[in-house]
Amino acid sequence: MVAFSGEEENHTISFDECKLSSGTAQLVDKDGEPAYLVEFKGQETIFTVKEITTKYIASLRESAENFLGQPVTGSVLGVPTYFTEQQLEALKIAAENAGLCVLQLINEPSAAALAYELGQQQLTELDNKYQDSTVMIFDLGSDSLDVTILSIRSGMYTILSTTHDPELGGAAFDELLANHFANEFKRKTKIDVLQNKRAMDKLRNAVEGTKKTLSSSNMSPCSIESLAEGIDLHGSINRTRFEIMANKLFNRIMEVITNTLEKNDLEPQFINEVILVGGASRIPKLQSKLRELFINQSTIIRQDFEPDEVVAYGCAFQGTLLASIDDEIINNSIKTISSSHLSKPIGVINAKKEFVTIIPENTPLPVRRTYTFSNISANQKEIYVEIWEGEYKKVDAASSHQATFKTDKIVNNEEGDNILEKKVSPKQLSPIITPGKLIAELVINDLPSGKEEQLKVEFIIEVDDNNKCTIIAKESTIKKLEFVIGA
């Protein structure tokens, strides 16, 4: 379902009723809509993405009804956080066309957290363990990586930040293994199959099982009958070699995680739990790297459920909650479990021409934040402030003085007392926030006389549910100024 979209993109499809000679469907145009050319019931047929999605959901409904022995009267669907309103609506329509009543759409990170009932336990005065927690949902599926920071407050889930990388997923590891065995086959037979689409599709299908076996065994075979020119492939690979081959992928994945934490000004020790989602999250080396990053014993890495089933468990849990709710309330809440969020950070430019965040990205709306300015010189008569919408850029540490960060370290001095030591360390290709879109320019005149940094001018920035921004500037001795800026 993750690949479902109304946009014209390179979608691949795997569907029981469609026989694909190459293993991948050909993307074609059908009346202006993206569609797939497949062999269906012995003849070539064109299906739009919506039609295939409807058929797929119908097959899920039929399987569930056969298992339960009764009709399915309602469902909760998990959806990616990056789905647009148009995609959500199209998915809902496809489900209804498949005969499935949609009670609610829930984003996948929230579903994963619900599977573990995070924040759902009955609290007591003595136990507030689940009242406030910050959770990372690590979702490494077949085609993409999604890292989500989820704030849980008294049973309410708020997505603080999500990073989606469509190039990192289980398929990237499959490609490494497929190329490895293709080169082994060439070395033994002198036959190059790297440009043979049919042979490479066979390899990709076979190495998926090889990869899964390596998650539980130190050695895994790979055998394919008649890979090319009637010659079979028989090979094997050990886990150590696989981990060496995949080291760059591991590093890229860990970079996505650390960048996501940095976007939220979070250190690894501030994450209470890490939930593993997606089949590729089973890879042992990846799990060990996660444990190295989240070394704090208070951070729990959760994999109690099968990673590729955890979202479904969460949807089922939400379904049980909805089962006791009045139908009218449910009908009025067929939408994702989420609130409006700020799409980009809002901040000001300081004297060093650096962006200072006042309201971070993904902050739930409505929101109100206060920032205080001081006069930088004695008897300063006016203050000029620019309010900006920020955007993230990656900067090399060697080319930017901003690519440094401070860490606090407790050390002992000669007398044995604990003191706080500040250490500045370089970052490598880290994201920083730079000015993007100018929201407002504010000038406050006729400030009262005062010494340097004596005057305090308070700026209050409010953003409502509709992204309308209101800026209030005030100083204790002057009249309050108010500015209203549209979204």
C-alpha cells in the first residue's frame, strides 16, 4: 500500500493474479493516469494504480472474511506520514470500492506505537512511566526508510519529525547481493548477466531469501535453476562478508537517524524507546549499530512483534478501541490520527547572521512562542527584526563555522570536584537551518534610553490551525504592536 499514489512515478507491483515475465510491471499511460501493463488471465491487460489497489484490498478483505468466517464490517488502515490529502482520499475510495468500510486512517508510526500500547496504560499517582515519553519509530521497509520521532503525552501521539528516504530499504541490500552473485557467476562461467534483465530479476527474487536467512544464520545459500544460457547458479555468502559489503548502506541509515535527532535538538539518550518496523530492520548488524547509538540503558529497543506485522497489530488495536465508540462519532472522524503541524521552522536572524529557531518544524498547531531581544548598544532608539521561515541544508564541517556543536562533559579537577567542561566537536555533512522565506520585517522606534542589554523587547509569535501567523512585539514602557501575517 505504501506505493499507492495518484502521481506518475516508477511504481513496481507484486500481485498474485498478475504474471509478470520480467518480475516488474511496465508503467504505461491510460487516459492520463499511470497504469501497469500486465499478463492477466492469459492476456495482456492494463490496470490503473487505483484499480490494482482496489483489487489488492479486495483480496485482503476476502482473506480476512475466510479466516473469520463472517463479513468484515469495518477497518483501520495504516498510511505513510508522507501521503498527501489526495492520496489519502484516493486510498479511502479504493478501499470502499473494494467493499471495505474504513473507520479510520492512522499514520504508520502511531500504529506501531499503538501495537505496544505506549501511553495507553491506566496511570496511577505513583506511576507516570508512560505519561511523557519520546519514541523513535525506525521503519526500514522493502523500498524506503522512514525515521519518525513521536512524542507521547497522556495517551496523545504527536509526530515531531519524520525523515523519508525512498532510496534506502531492503531492496538496496537485495541489489548488493544480486550484484555480488552476478559477479560470482561471471567469474565461474564467463557469462555477464548484469545487463540481462530477466536473469537479474531472478537474482533479486532469490537473494531476498538469502538476506532473510543471514538474519538468523551465519551462512546462507543462493541457488537459481537456469540463471542464464541454461546454466544454474549455486553459491553462498557468510554474514561477515555481507556486512562488509553493506557497510555504506549501514552508515547512510545511521546518518538519517542522527540527522533526524538533530532536527529536533535531541540527543540519543532522550529517546525512551526505539520501535523496529519493517522486515529489513531484522538485520543483526543494523540492530547492533542502533544499540551502539542508543547506548543509554534507559532506551529500550523494541522488537516484540514481527517488524513487518507491527503496523497491522497497531491498526487492529485501534479497531478494538473504535468498536466501543458510537457510529456517528466514528463517521465524523474518518481521517488520520494527527493534528495540524508547522511544515517549516520559524525563527529570526541573530547578529551573526545565523538562523535562530523559535518554533521548530512539525510543532503541533496552534502554538505560541516568545523570544526576547536586548539592545546591543547604549541608548539604542530602534530595533529591527526579521522573522523567517527556515529550510534545512547540509553543510560540510570544513566549509562552515556553523557545522560545530557543543557537548557538555562532567570531569574531575585536581581537587576531585565535578566541573562542567565544554567541548566543541566537528560535524560531518550535518543539516543546518538557513533563512528560506521572509515572513515579516518589524521595526520598533522610539525606544527609551538605556544601557547596553538593559532594554528587553518581547516578540510573541502565534500560529493558528490554519497557519495564520500573528506577531506581537512589546516592551514594558511602550505600546504593544501587533502584526498579522497570512499563511
